[in-house]
Amino acid sequence: MTIATTQKLRVLFVDDEQAIRDIMKIELPRMGHDVVMCEDGYAAMKALEKQPFDAAIVDLRMPGLSGWDVIDHIKKVSPETEVIISTGHGDMEAAIQAIRSRAYDFLRKPWKMADISASLNRVAEKRTLTNKTIALESRLKAAEGSPDLIGHSPPMLRVKKLCEKIAPTDSSVLIQGETGTGKELVARRIHDLSPRSQMPFVPVNCGALAEHLVESELFGHGKGAYTGADKSRKGLIEVANGGTLFLDEFGELDKSMQVKLLRFLESGEVRRVGENEAFHVDVRVVCATNRNIQKMVAEGLFREDLYFRINTFEIPLPPLRERKDDNPDLARTLSARYMKRRDIPETILSMEAIGVLKQHEWPGNVRELANALERALIMSDGITIRPEDLPSHLQRDTAKGATTLDVVPMSAMPKTLREVEMEVIYRALDKFQGDKPKAAAELGIALKTLYNKLNADQTKAAG
């Protein structure tokens, strides 16, 4: 009985016996795998040059090149391929040599289909674990990252609702917004809420890729594809297999790359530069841009068919000037994150400083706000961030309008009881320069209650 495996693998099967190859040509696809059959070591080496494999089942005793020669070649050109040794002359010495050669498994002929299936299942489980590790590392490296989207303004509530609706699907997504609005954060949120959350999230800044290397970076290249390509290399699309590929500023791609990307989106197949064989990759694509793609289509700068293909769902991300009510929460979140990263003592954002932040138009959006707060934390006395600690151009903007919270229009005031309560608490802390016992006495609450409320607010801000 053929046993289905847990994950589809690309398998290279190398054996000089025709009868065995005929059987495995039927049985391996029944297990759910793609398979390439080779009758000897020379054919195996040619196959390895054409495409990558997840696993290789290699017979040791073959005329011409031996199985050991094939294994050595695999380790040179495709080290990520797991090797399963198969031999009818298996003994302890061969098993020890197999382990020393970094073979993944050892099967002695005559083996059963269940043995092959179990061995490939272990390969699949290992690859899944590796992908989970990559996914975890990508989250830890997300410098902009927060597990949630900060803000309760109507525009941000709409964005959050769209993310929750879209995430469970495999449909392509287009995120449009100005520079610094947090497009990658929205893409990560979609990924984290999706069934792919345990697999890799691979961000690609298309605008930062060298024009002559874009195709190689995205699709990978084969050995000898160009000068310096001394071995095959995975592209970022292949790295994202099973997970999400985030193409940031994809509007910067030229027409030739737009054609190649469209072909991949329609077929799910990748062909490395310098290779002829294509292979399937399971990836969800999320795109983002700060450019007006519809205008680019009308001007002939962007392919209309690609625009329709990536635009199954569109998420317009509002600039910070259209969600100023989110400023206090955003400012405290970014400040708390920087203080934790740099091990800076707790510093309070004064109400006057918040008033200044609300007056600025933020052309650089959240990224500009983060930079302003980083500067303010460095310039502050370590107790309270005041308006004079903020960048001078923010202070000049404020001089033209309101300078304190008292003159901020009521429409910009907090809209929930918790926010009003925290504003009063922070005002008291500001008055006493961060002295919590004095602030608690002024507010008429126990010191423990004050700490609990501050901890709860910091926890919310940190996401």
C-alpha cells in the first residue's frame, strides 16, 4: 500500500536497475511527490544542474560514477538537498560512511514502500521545522515590527478590518500608501493572521535591487549563469516557499521584470536564471507601492494585466496627517520600543510635547515620527520629553499654532474614558517630573494603582 506523505517534495531518484525505476516512477507520485528518474551518476549530475531537489534517493553501487560520487556532487552544488542512500550491499561499514558523508538516511535493499515514505516524511518534517525557524527569525528581525497595528482612528480601523478579512485567503494584495506609513507592517499583519504564519515572511525592496541583478535575486540562478556564479542559488521567491513574499515598491520594476513576475503569478512556476527547467513554488504575494499605479498604467509605464493580477484586494493606507488622533498611542508605542531596545530609563511624553506632535503634518509619516521621538529621548533629561527636546522644525510649526494641549481642538481629544484617564495621569507625572508617589498623591489614588495603570498602558502600547 502506498502511504501519502505530509508535504510535496521534489525528489531525485538514482538507480541503475530499470525495474526499480519503473516502480518508483509510479509510487513516488502516488505519495504526492514530483520525481526525476536517473539511470546513472552522469544523468543525476545533469539533473542537478537543471533544477533543485528537496531529497535525493541514491543507489551506491552503479557502473561508471558511484553513488558516493553523486553524493559528493550534491553536497557541492545543492547542499540543501537531503540525501537518502539506497544499497543492496548494505553493511555496517557502508552505514558509518553514509553518516560521515552527511547522508540524511540509509535504506538497505530490498526496502518496503513504507520505508521510503517514512524517510521522505522525515525530510518533509525537517524542512517544515527549518521554515518555521526562518519565519521566527524574520519576525525577530522586523525592526519596524509590532504584532498589531497601532491606532483606533476610523481610517486605521478600516485597515485592520480589511487585514482580518483578507488574511485567511491566498489572494494577492496591493497595499498603497505614502513612504513611511507602515506598508510592511500591514503586510506582516496579513501574514501573521494567515494559515501561512508559521512559514517564512520574505520582504523584498524592489527599488533597492540593482537593475542587472533583479531577476537573479527574485528567481535565483544556476551554476555558471554569469561570471562569478560558481554554484546554484535560491531566489527570494523560492526562499518564501510555503509563506508570504512581500514586494515593496514593486512599481519600480521595469517592463521585462513585470512580464516575468506576471508569468510566475499565473503559473506558480520559477525558472532560475541560466536554467531550462521550471519548478513549482507555493507562495502568497503581497505588493506595496507609494506610486499611483493606475496613472502608470495609463502612461504605459506599468502593465495593465499585472496590475489586475496583483490587485485582487487593495488596502489604501492613510498618511499620519489623516489619523492625528492616533498620535498619542503611536508616540508612546515608539518611545517604549526605543527605550527597551536601548535600555533607556522610563521617560514620560509630556502633554505639551503631545500637543506639538499633533500640530505637525508629518510628510514622512510614522517613520518621521519615530526619528523625532528617538532624538527627543536622547535630548531629554531622562524623566520627561518636553517640546524643546523635539526637532526644531516641529517647534517652529507649533509656534504658528497651538503650543499646549489646552489649545488643541476638542475633535483631537481622546475619545475613550481610558484615554482621558491616562492623559490626566501623564499630566500629573509631568507636573512632578516623573515622581510617581507625588503624582499618586495629587491624583488621590494609591501608588500601586498608579503603577498598575501605567503598566497596563505600556503593555497596550508595546502591542
